[in-house]
Amino acid sequence: MSVTDVRDTVIEARGLGVTFEADGHRTVALTDVDLSIHKGEFVSLIGPSGCGKTTLLRLIADLQQASTGTLVVNGMTAEQARMQRAYGYVFQAPALYPWRTLERNVALPLEIMGLSKEERARRVAKVLDLVGLADFRKRFPWQLSGGMQQRASIARALSFDPELLLMDEPFGALDEITRDGLTLHLHQLWRSTGLTSVFVTHSVLEAVFLSTRIVVMSSRPGRVVAVIDSDLPEQRDLDIRESPRFLAVAHAVRAALREGHGDA
């Protein structure tokens, strides 16, 4: 796949900016963001706290509106993409209902869509198998580990077959060992589905391991400082983090982060 083929463009942002105004104060969160994301890519957004990573993700999801610029998602406006359920969104916290079993939590968006019981069961079984939770479908959230709950959240986001997966620091609250396991699992999931993915993170190692490209953002007002290719082998295990190529990409990301922070 050629990432330069316009026909493969999933997200196209041009001159995107966001300004917040409250109590007489004006805060520029994002400014002049230009970014293209192509079909099948895994793109991480990384930058210092408050740089607008989550704001950019929320713009793509139509959970927030831009003050300036244009944004096209799957050839339509962000609002149209949201209305057509063109994306799945994974929040920082799993947000599972404690009184629903795992399978019923995953099935919730399908119930809202009005799908038949049989179709819901088929889709839930498929995505639970995909995230390795098929044997836990009858468990309640409080019976699952934090990592399993976040995998359930990813399964729910995948349940209605979106064309795009948006993730806002889904592993941020987890311990390092659990994060490592989920990072590897997410990479394997992306390889098996080829789903276009946008991932917000504070972790350089996470970004380099998971991504085909890493978008480095500056301190507020957030802008794109650099877009760095992570040209590692398609099949990766955690040991690759010790390889010279991995370390070189991580160094480039850290250098761009320093540059972006210096512009603040």
C-alpha cells in the first residue's frame, strides 16, 4: 500500500485550530495543524501534557469542534463520520457498567443500533475472541483485571465494525508489566485487522513499538513538530525495543519532543 495515494486518505486536517474562551480568558489549544492519515496506518500522537493530543483526537471523533481549518474523516465531515459510526473510540478508562456481564457490556452499542439478538451474539463472540476474552464473557467487570477491562473496552469499540479506531491513552493508568502485555496484544490486533488506528500516548516506547508513524506535537499551543516513520519490521515482539533501529527511532522522537518543548 502506498501511503501517498490520496484515495487511501482516511483523515485529512488542514490549518486546524482550537481556541477555548471562558471567564474572559482565551486559550489557544491547537494551531495550524496539518496532518494526513492513510488507510491501514497506526499513527501515534505524542507530546507534553496539555499539547492538544486528546483535543485533536476529539476533533476527529466530532466530540469537539474546530475553531479554524478543515477536517475530513473518511471523505466526509467529522459529524457525518460520527453519525455513520465510522469509528470506534477507546477512552482512558474502560467505563464498563458493573451490573452488566462482559458480553453485555460489549453488546451495548449493538443494542443501541437495534441489531437482532442473533447478530449481536455473533459480533460479540467475534470481537471477544479477537481480544482474547472469549472465556470471560460471563464475568462482571469487577471480576476482571485492569488490563482485561481495557481489552473489553477495545472489543466494544470494534463490535460495530468501524473503519477507524481512536484510542486516548488507553493504557495510561496501568502498571508497566500490564502495559507491556497490552501493547503487544494491540500490535497483534492491528496486524490481524489492518484497521486504521490513531493512538494518543505519553510513552515514547509505546509510540515507537506500535506505530507506522509518530506525530510529535509541541507544547501549547499544540502544533505538529515532526512526523517520524517507525519503519520497524511488521512483526514485532517486545525484544525489538533493544534493537539499534528501535533506539534510533526513539531518539528521533525524543529530539523532536525537546524541540517542541523549547518552542513553548
